[in-house]
Amino acid sequence: MSDHLSGTRAAADPAIDLTDLFAFPSPSRPGRLVLVLNVFPSAKPGALFSDAAGYRFRVRPASVSSAETGLLFDVGTDEFALTCTFSAPTGRDDDGEPGQRGTCVLPGGESVSFLVNDERGGEGDGVRCYAGLRLDPFFMDVAKEVETRASRRLAFVPEGTNLLEGNDVLTLVAELDPARVFGLAAGSVFAVAAETVTLGPYPVRLERLGRPEIKNVLLSDNGVDTANKIVDLRDLYNEEDPFRLGPTYLDAYRSRLNANLVFFDGLDGKLDWTTRSDGTHPLTDLLLADFLVVDTAKPYAEDSFFEIERALLEGQEYTSCGGRSLNDDVIDTLYTLIVNAGNGPRVSDGVDGTVPALREFPYLAPANPNPPEEAAAIPKAAAS
């Protein structure tokens, strides 16, 4: 379920549970980069951001790798972070719900203030920020995805059921001019990740997020990784720096991905990927470089998730903006990649969308005023 409930710590505190990350050129304001971070799965009216955590977008300049490293991208060491923090509840808003104020600190130190759920957001030099309750844009037939892994066969049906239909999340949106906020030297291609951290002089990473379904699908325990059958790798992975995996558990992540990727490749009864002699799958290193890659010099595209990476894997120049848009059908894209490498029909979970996102700020569709009473939950068979 994208990154919803991706670990025991995230499940215990929904206010710090990252559910989705998006990065795309604005469809209404060319040249602007839109960053979206969703938290708090199945949020209800009155849900609040944590006043004890920082919500951080981390952006670094990137370029197509020219070295023989096996990696597709060179990611710079310069970093442009946008960190949002929130106050304790401050009275009641017009609907009688607890009010809350937010502040986003930009890479240069300037801060932008805003009122949670105020669609006008807050504005600074080259940036506009919003935070509040909106409709969850993620869509997926979770039950059939779980059944696929449990039964070891493709269980999707033509008309799937979106488990998240009608659910809300808390969202953070930053629309910015990269040249003004990051500087002209930053270029147009960026690696984007997000994290929640504790506040204070020694921040501790609580969760991290790059691409969808890395933790809940690709690092899940499907009974094929013989090196580790005990530890939930998702909690360990959440503590890792998005741009620099530590050496302690790196072999565990690699072993799990190598085993799982071969497992997914065989779901259609044939193998389309060729592993190296040491058992390394061709996608392992790419997926461990776990961040979105977006090119703001390319026009907005509705369904461009993993397009830059796929073009480079095929030895071609990319033509799309990459990243991930709010309406992107990432489950179909991901499953097609890992099951048949694009060498067969598109693998679909039978869910092609939900209420379409907006094409202008704050981009996410308004919250459902009457969300489902029961919170959406990953079926137990999917737990790692």
C-alpha cells in the first residue's frame, strides 16, 4: 500500500507515517517544481501534524551517470532541504476542528508560515506552501496484490477494488521555482526523498521515503529470502539516510531484493531479467538508490513514474519529466517492470485511478467530508 503503515513504528504513530511522495513539474506553472508529502493514513477531520517531529523534503542535484559504476545517476552532495514543523493545537477553526500553524524553513534559511487547512497557504521568495487534510490520491487493489504474493501467481482482476477509496491524508505541498530557491547552478534534474525526524539538537530519523512500494512490496518477506526470516527490514530501512545507506544492513537489503525480484519475475511463468553470476538482480542497485528523479526542464506528464530510469536501462535518452505525479498509476508501472521487464502486456491491478488530482495549487483533491469509518489496513498476509 505505497508506504502506508510501512513498519511497526510508523503504524504506532500515524502522524509520522509517510504514505506517499510526489515530485513533478507544475502542470499550470511551467518551470515550477511541485513537491508533495502525504502522512497520516486514513486521517479523519481534526487530524493534526505532530508538534514533536519535522517533516522534511530533501532535494539534491542529479545527473545521468557517465562512469562505469553500475549506477544510473550521479547525485550531488549539495542538498536543498525544506523542513516543516507544526505548533500544538491553537484554538478551533471555522468548522470547530483544532487549529494548527505550520512553518516551512527553506534551504536559504527563510521561513514561510501558514495555517493548516488554509487553501491559500503561505508564500515566500519563489515558493508557496500548503498543509492540510486532503483526499488520499493513492489507488491500488491491495487485497489482490497481497494474494499475488501469497499464492505466487498474478491474482489481479480486470475490475479491481481500491482499498483507499474515499480515505483522506494529511498533506504537505511545496510549489517552488528551483532557480530562485536552489540557485541557478542546481540545474533541472533532481533526486527527491523525504523523511520525518524528531525535533531537538540530535534529530532521529523516524521514517524515510523515496519510491512507492519499496518497503511494503519489494522489501517484504515473501518466503524466498533465505538469509533473513526473522527481522522486519522495513524498520531498519526507515532509519537509513535516503542518499547513503549504511554498511551494517546493506547486505540484508541486497539479499532481500535479489530474492524478491527473481520471485516477481517468475509470476508470469517466465524469466525476463538475467541475474549476474553473483546472484545480483539488474534492478537491485537502482532500487537501493531510493529516491524520485525528476527533470523540471521537461513538461508535466501524467504517467511518468520511472520513465527516466526505464529509458536509461534500455540505453536510450529519456524524454519525460520522470518523478511521480498525483494521478500516476505506479502499481501497474512497477508490476510491469518487475514481472516482465516491459516485454509483455502491461500488468494491471485493475484499478486505474481515483478522484483526479487538481492541476493547480494545492493540487490534491479536497478531503472527503465523510471518509470510511474503518481505517484502511494492509491485510495481515502482507505484513513483513
